[in-house]
Amino acid sequence: MAAPQPSGKYLPLSRGGQAFVPDPLPPDIAWTEALVARLSEADRVIGQLAGEGGRLPNPHLLIRPFVRREAVLSSKIEGTQATLGELLQAEAGVHVERSPDDLREVGNYVVALEEGVTRLAKLPLSLRLTRELHKTLMTGARGDSAAPGEFRRTQNWIGPPGSSPATARFVPPPPNEVGPCLDTWEKFLHERKLPPLAQAALLHYQFEAIHPFLDGNGRVGRLLITLFLIERGVLPSPLLYLSAYFEATRRDYYDLLTAVSTRSEWQPWLEYFLYGVATQANDALERTAKINSLLDTWRRRLASRQAKTVMSLIERIATNPFITVNGAAAHLKVAFTTAQRAIDALVSHRVLKQVNESRRDRVYCAQALLAILDEPAAFIQAEKT
């Protein structure tokens, strides 16, 4: 039996070690029965998610907190410690005892994703847009020194602190190979011969193998998955995110990427990616249904009041479960006392609860909604039991 072959070539480096240069996409894929079944299931569930997303009366109500959840989970993979609750509190104007750097990095991810979705209306997914995403993501954050918006001109590598190219776990292409690799990546990005979900899996692997930025490659790579599916019309809006799946299965994620590079094992990577799409689409469907049911319960509970301010406040809480009286007054465009009465009504009907001890700068939270957003995905809970 022939020895497994890498999916690229290795080039010696002057400082020792070898850099990996991936072959152009697409590879030869063996469409086994198992792989076809994974693709079929992923297509089915993501189609269901797209249908539900298209029927949402106010899609921004659900998309906004979903985007923030993804920002927290994607940043967590890179070591950021900010929680979803802390990000939402900070956006609601509440002081949070968390490193400003952590909050800024997560906040940058939110802005980059929202800007990316907006830019797709005028600019196709491309290397240009990828640089824009990176610039937004890294400016003002801890990676600010890593040339935001610029492809790298020096060698990088992946390994523990103190490692070198000779001892690193993975060494991506040398700087003079980055441009040609990205050109072939962009060419494949625009092809339409493969099923979009399979193409997304291949594009994600290749981007991580090229590692074109000095820092932030993982976060940009995960952003690109969502934007690619929107551009191809697979999803109407950013409702699918894979960071929770990659974080929960981190060892498998890195091992399978490595197996592609070293042994051209594309099928296991594709099966893993497609399974993640299906499970995360199911998770988004279930989470969306729970949120819609909760909002409907609140609306029915308060319907007899017929208070426009109260109903408007429920719509605001749907985008962020944390709120202050000043924040409510600004949203409703009413006086402080009117906003306080609306909040008091929601407190009395068990929609909101005060979550700090202050008598003046009171902070309220729709804890039932936060619990839905913050609960681990079902497949993660199953793995822990």
C-alpha cells in the first residue's frame, strides 16, 4: 500500500524546519455513501433554517443576539475570556469588570460580521473584503501590531509559546508563497461546481492552511464561512455559526485539519464539517423556536395593558436581555419616569428582574431569554453526560 501523501509541498526554511504550501483547490473527493449522507442531512437542515429565517417577522430581533453569541464563542477559541452576558451588559451601557481588551476584541468581531454582511450587497466575497474584515477585527485590539488589513510579509507558525519554525506544530507558506496561494484560493472561491457546503469546508481548510495574516486567521476564517453561505444564497441572514462546534470539538478540529495537510484525508474533514453544519443548524432552529415562544408568552401576558411603551420595550429586550432605565428612555424616546414605569410593568409580570444592588443605576435582565442564548448546544451537553 502506498504511503499517504500530503495535500501540498514542504519547503525548507533558512531558520530550520519546513513550511507547508497547500495544493490548489479542489482536491479529488471520494463521494462515499457516508459523505453523501452527511451532505444530504446538512443541506436538509440548513434549508429548514433558511426557511425559518426568511419567515421571521423581525429577523433583526433574533440575529443581533445570535451574532453576539458567535462573537463570544469565536473569540473564546483564541483565548478571550469575555462572556456573552458581559458583552451584552457592556452594550447596554453597564460597567463590566472585565478586561477592556477582551470586550474590544469581541466587539470588533460583531462589527466585522455586521459590516461584512452589509458589504456583500456591493462587493463580492474576495481577498479585498477579507482584508477589510481583518482590519475591522484587529484594529485597537491586542493584535493591533499585527498589521490589520494586510497580508503577512514575514513567516508565522503555530505552536506553543517559545516554539520556532523548527519545532512548531504547523508552519504555513513562506511570505513569497502567500500571494500565489491566496490567488488560487480566491479563484476557487468564485467557482460554482461543488455543493456550497462542501465548498465552504474546502475553503475553510485552505484559508487556515495559508494562514495569510500575522494574527486573527481563525476568527477571519470563521467569519468567512457565514459570509460565504449568505453570498451563495444558502442562508438569507447570519443565523448559522460553527464556533460553538469547533470549540467543543477543538482537538478533532485541529487533528482533522492536520490530517488533510499531511495525509490528504479530505473525506473525514468534510464529514466533520458537514456534521457541524447540521448540528449547529438544528441548534439555531431550536434556539430560535424557544426565543419566539418566550416572546409570544410575554406579549400575551402583557396584551391587556395595551401599552405601546411596554410592547416596544419587549422588542428592545429581544435584541439584548440587559437594560437600564436610561437605556429604555433613550430607546422609547420618553422621560425617565415613563421608562421606569414600563420597566416596573415588566418586572411585575416576571419578564425583567433587577440584577444589581444599586438604587439609582439599576440594571435589569430578562433572565429567561439570556438562559436560552447562553445555554450550551445540545450536542455539547450530550458529550458531557
